[in-house]
Amino acid sequence: MYRVERLRRTWLTGAGSSQARIRLAGLSVLALAALAQPMAAGSAPAREAPSLREQAAARLVAHAEQRGEQASRDDAKITVTRRSGAEWAFGAAVMKARRTSGAYPYGWLFIAHRDREARDGGEPRWRVAFEDEARFADLAADAPMMTPGERELLTAERAESAGDKRTGMRLPFAVGQTWSYTGGPHRMGNSVLSSIDLAGGDLKVRAARAGKAYTMCKGWIRVVHDRGYSTDYYHLWNQISVDGTAVPAGKFLGDAGTDVTCGGGATGRHVHFSLRQHGEYQPINGYGFGKWVIREGGKPYDGYALHGSSRANVGGRVTNYGALASNQGVVDTDGGGTLRRRSGPGTDHDILGELADGATVAIECSANGTEHVGRDGASKVWHKLSDGAWVSGAYVWTGTADPVKGWC
């Protein structure tokens, strides 16, 4: 390099021999010739693969459009919360909505795995799977950054649950508190009426059931539970920091607020509480929370909640009575009277006493007996209670038409 530079200076100053000029010219020609050499066969420049965020955004748009959702790359928010080496990533993919009433964001947790080898001469590409896809569970089983507890929840087999409305959940605030029921079943992201609005009390929003909590967006936490359920909590202020964090039932998640970072509208402080199952929003109608059953109305935001025969319309008050266990039921006399306890499964058996409307009962087993017609129709099922007495299943809400602890 020193010799070439020295010869170059000599050339430019006009000094030096013609032999030096010839030598420098020769070096320049050789350098240009080297640059002009064609690349060897098979050594074409590799095409650069899209980044993880670019590929996740493209998959989010396609995934949403397949489900009839409006989607735009400009509204896709991809948050990568964990990586393992250069081949694994985990995070949240959210499609933001307009910041206006009647608009709703939606999103999924995702796992991404990068191919070890390039395809078609390009760079290795990311394969992205969302939580409502079968491949998501497969990747969760192999992803090194997932904890054992996460794997157990995210890889659980999808059990058939048609007609089973039991959630084992409380309302998303402290047990014993009374809040306002400010919005009946309405949307969160799609046409399914999956959500209700709640406000008041101490404004402290709490997990409806134990699970693993994840941040979807500022103001939005998702808790993944067992049995394929998950719950969303939106409009939060002062939300806790979570990324697969284990939370018990009743864990503080944030304050009811008006945050709309990912879109939508909020005219007053509240929590937008949504039900999901198997990675999709679930119609919340008929499901139980805090021993209240949610009922939809003729249009979004209408409807009411029932605790036994006690009814809370929109604008009414609901007290959190805690979660209903899988072997329990709530007395619903469909009118507010009392329910007779008998010595056997039928009206021909002796009366042992009465139960108040709204009472919680523990069920030992069930049998067929005298048919009665309750709020949800006719039933011949009778339940044997933990104290040995029997009651008609037509007047006990359990969340399922089947026996909750088998036949006697």
C-alpha cells in the first residue's frame, strides 16, 4: 500500500520515471479487472429475509383477514418480549383500532421459530404461529424460553366443552365488593359479544382466576387459565409488568381506567373484561362469573346479569360472591321464592326444608326424578346435596345440563 501511494504521488506531481507511471497504471488495471470479475456460478447474493417483526406483521394481517377482520400493516403492533438465540422468539401481535367508540383492538400471543437453513437461496425465514393455531402448541412444547408452567397451559389438548358454561372464575375485582355493571355483552375485536364493562368499588382490577399473565399492549393484560380459557383486561391504568408471570386468583393487575393506547374508546374509568377460549374470543352469554350469569340483550351493551333470580340490568350493581366451584350450583327459583329440599329425587319424597334463592349448594351426585320447568327449560335431573337432601336441577344453575359429579 505504501509503494502504490508513493507512486501515485509521483504520478500526480509529474515527477518520476515513465517506468513508475507504467507500473501504477498496471496496478490500476489489475484492480479494476478484479472488481469486474463475474461471481462464480452458484454464488449469487443471498436475498435478505424480512425481519421477525415484518413477517409477524404480515402473518397477523393474513390471519385476521382469514377471520373476516379488517387489517392493515400500518396498524399491526408487534412486541417481542423474549428470544432464545437467533432461532426462537415470543411476544404479542396486536391489530390496533381507531381511537373512537365502537372500535376494538384484537390480538394474539405468538411464538416464532427461524429455519436453520435458507430456502431458495435466501436468508432463513421466521415461521410465526398464533395462539389459536395448532402449530402454536407444537412450538410452545419445543421453545426453550417457555417455562414448564407455560408449556402446561399452552400445550393442553383442546377439550370439547359445548354447553358447559362453568369457568371457575370470580368477577375481576375483590370478593365482597360491589361494582356497577356499566356495559352488557359487546365486542372486543370481532363480531362475537365476548365482553362486559365494570366500574366502581376501589377501581382495583384483579385476576378472575389463576393463570399466566401477559402484556398485550399498554393498558391491556391477558391471563391464560386452564381448560383453554383466558381473560382480557383493557383500559387499565398503572398495570403491573407481566410476561408469563404466574398470578393467583384475585391478583392486582391494574386500576380501572380509560387507556386506549391500542384503540377504541372509554368515556369513564372502567375495565373492559373479555372471555376467550382456545385462542378466540368467546360469546360471554350464559357464562358464570362471581356466581352471576351473564345474559345478552337485543343489541350490544344491552343485557343483564343474574344471581339466582336477582337481576342487575346495565347500570345496576353486582356483588362479587367469588368463584363457583365445579361441583357447586346457585339456587335460581326463577322468581325469587324458596327451593324445597326433599329426602329423595322427586316430589313424592318428604320435604326436609327450604333453600333461599341465590344460595350456593354443594352437589354430591345426580339422578333422574320428577320433571320441573325452570328458567332454562324442563329437566328431570335432581341433585343430591352434601347434606344428603335432594333438590330439582331445574332450579339450580350449575353451568351445564350434565351432572357435575356424575350419577348417583
